Amino acid sequence: MYYANYLRFCERARTEWLRSMGYDQRTLLETTGIAFVVRSVQADFKVSARLDDALEVVSSIARLGHASLVFAQNIIRDQELILDSIVTIACIDTRKQRPCAIPSDLRTRFLACIPK
């Protein structure tokens, strides 16, 4: 599988994770003017996935900052680690194209997702 597809799977998993918490990225953009953008990616490709593999993306918040969050994301096939990645996400004000604080209601929901 082409390496960029793994990053697409991770992106989709983060989007669906946010949606499962009741936040749609488009609605956030339209109502608050904020967006979450990838700032950096560290990816360790362990083994290749193949056509028709059933893959699972496991995402968790590794660190929550004032205007950013860091996800640990793994792609797994039948309990075998395919990809181990760290993705740093920035919260930006799209009108100013500058980092901004994560809204307090969203931050509270994110905090609840961090393992203690």
C-alpha cells in the first residue's frame, strides 16, 4: 500500500473521533471560525498492509496543550502493528490564520479522553 494512504486513514480516524464526540469539523468552522490542522507527523512504518486487509486505526490523545493536541495513532491488522505514529494537531483561527486556544467546551471533552 502507498505510504500516504496510512496518513489518510489516520486523518479519517481523527475526524470520526471528533464526530463521535458530537463535533463536526465543518460546523466548528462555520460557527466558531476554528479548524484543526496537522502541524507535524512522525510515522514509523512497521510492515506493509495489503489489498483487502481489514485495518483498525487506534487513536488516543497523548498530550493536550492550550492550542494543540498530540495524538498517538496506530494502525493494526489482526493485532499486528502496521504503523506507529504521533500526530500534532494545531487549533487555528481560520480568519487570522493563526493558532488559537481550543474552545473550553471542546477542551473539557478532550481532557476526559486522556487516560489517567
